[in-house]
Amino acid sequence: MDNKALKNKTIITVAPTGAWPKKENNPAVPMTPAEIAEDVYACWKAGAAVAHLHMRDDEGNGTMNKEKFKETVELIRAHKDCDVVLNLTTSGDLYATDETRQAHLFDLKPEMASYDCGSMNWLNSGLFLNSPAFLEELGKNMLELGVKPEIEAFDPGMIANAAYYVKKGILKTPLHFQFCMGCANGIPGSVKNLVFMKETMESLCPGSTWSCFGVGHSAMEIMYAAIAMGGHIRVGMEDNVMFAKGQLAENNVQFVTRAKQAIELFGRQAATPDEARQILGLK
């Protein structure tokens, strides 16, 4: 497909699980490898081109256990027709070591993985640490493994940090950003702030692609703004367990279906996985 046609395509990423919500928050949150795999398959059929995966341990807590990743990926790929792009987290457990955060990348070599480009206070309760040493090591390993980093930016400083690592040769252009909006201690979710994040990226990291999501009440505002601004979008229960005010989401397909409808109502089309690969420069 030529570049002109691709410009009318919007990538839907589904983030079905995350490290936080549990069954008591929403009974539909997928937790086990089998639940996550079936959820991803259903979301792919509904229009998601990318799946951003977290794992849970047997108690339902976030884990970087590489065997859980392996089992989930194998179950997804057991659906021979499913060509969804897999984007594996490197930050599913605040207590994981630098080594365990990367072990699954060496075993599975996914097309994409998250690269959280800075440290922050997390949900007013803990520290989300991404030290310079870790970011340099992770970036180098991703380059060697052929894994495309998704630069997760919770504030504009993380965009500047990504530009720094490009200059150092740790990250390779063109970059792909995920603007994480509305997280506690990160940049609040609003159209004004999204415009600022996009303009910061274009100034510091020209030629980059971008996606975004809004947590909680900012979810719809950020989704519609991203579509209008030519960006890509992420939806799913990692970011929101409520589908609407006072209404729990029935499943992740519900989020993907609404996102696809919004894209089409705007006159654009949801990208297929292969179109997403072209847009993102995946091999």
C-alpha cells in the first residue's frame, strides 16, 4: 500500500490487562494466559492491529514471568489466522529486576516492546524506576534483537529523554511514541496537553509516529482528539475498566468496536496488522 493510502489509516492498539485492575474491579478483566489470548484474538477480529500485553501471576498481580509471556504468545499464535502485532511490556511489575524485565525479549523476540523513557512517582503510592543504566541496556538489547521500542511518554520530559538516547545511538529513528495521558503523577489528559505532547515530539524527534490513550474521564476526549489529529489510539482495560460513566466494560472487544466506529465516522479506516507494520516500520 502506498504512503498516501496509509495516511488514512489509524492503528488500534488493545491493552487488555495491564498490571493493576483485578476481577473485583471488573470481572471481565482477562488474567490467565488463556483468558488473555482469547481476548486478544477476539479484539483482533474486531479491528485491533496491535496487542500490548502484560502478564499476571496466580494471585492476579503483575508479573514479568517469562513463562507466562511464552504461554500467552503461543496460545495467540495457535490461532493460525491471527496476524496481530504483539507488543510486550517491559514494566509489568514495579519490583522486577532489570534482568527479569527483559528476559522474555530474548526468548520471544516480539515485534514491539514498551520502553518507558523516564522515572516517575506511580499512582501516588510508589516509584516507577527506569534508570539511565537500564534504559541504555534495554535500548541496546532491543536494537540487537530487532524489537521496535514503543516509547511510552508520561510527560514531555520523557520525549526529550528519547531524543537524548537517539543522539547517543541507543534508540534508532524513526521512533514510535505512546503518549500516556491522565495517569496519576503524569501529564493530565486534555486536548491542550495532547497538542503540546505532539508538538514537543515533532520538534525533538521529527519523523516519529505516535499513539495515545487517556485514563479514566479523559479517555474519550483523548481518543477523539487523536483521531482528528492523525495519530493512533490505544484502548482497553489496562487503562479503563469503565466503558462509560457508571457502566463497567463488558469486555475489551467493546472498546475496540467503539474505537473502530469512531475512526470510520471520522472518514478514516482502522489499520490492519500488516498496514500497522508498514506505518511503524516493522520488519
